[in-house]
Amino acid sequence: ALMITDECINCDVCEPECPNDAIYMGVEIYEIDPNKCTECVGHFDEPQCVQICPVECIPLNPAWEESKEQLHAKYERLTATK
Ligand code: SF4
Ligand code: SF4
């Protein structure tokens, strides 16, 4: 999963781009729910939020390192429960 750092300027552009609805407004800045972020695996070749973020504040979440297989399994789980 990816994460949003405190460099976030709350510009709002990433939230509607996420195919998994993983991005939400937190207490002060936007946040990513790691249970929902597939790094866009299953939807797009590149993470859409990273592509669009003007301040490049969306790195990999070091606490949530996942393989492509794990990310794809998460995608399958998320789409199965929709
Ligand atoms: Fe959503 Fe993709 Fe960004 Fe993860 S990488 S938060 S799934 S847009
Ligand atoms: Fe924050 Fe970047 Fe999302 Fe804008 S695009 S709200 S700066 S994380």
C-alpha cells in the first residue's frame, strides 16, 4: 500500500481518482486506507494518486510492503465484496 505524508496540501485531486476508494480526508490531511490500496494493481499500470499529486507526497508505506501477488489478491478480495 501507499501512504500520504504530511507534505500533503489537501488539494483534493487524488481522492476521486482512486479506483478503490482508499483515500479519505483524515484529521488534518488526506490518508490512505492500506486495507483498500492495491497500489492500483488490477485497475491501472501506475498508481493514479501518485500520477496526479502535485507535491509528490505519496510514497510506499514501509509498514505495508506487499508483492504484486498480494496486491492482486487484495484487488480480488475488494471486488468480490462489492
Ligand atoms: Fe488508490 Fe491506487 Fe493510490 Fe492506492 S495507489 S491509494 S489504490 S489511487
Ligand atoms: Fe494531498 Fe497529494 Fe492528494 Fe493533493 S493529491 S490531497 S497533495 S496527497
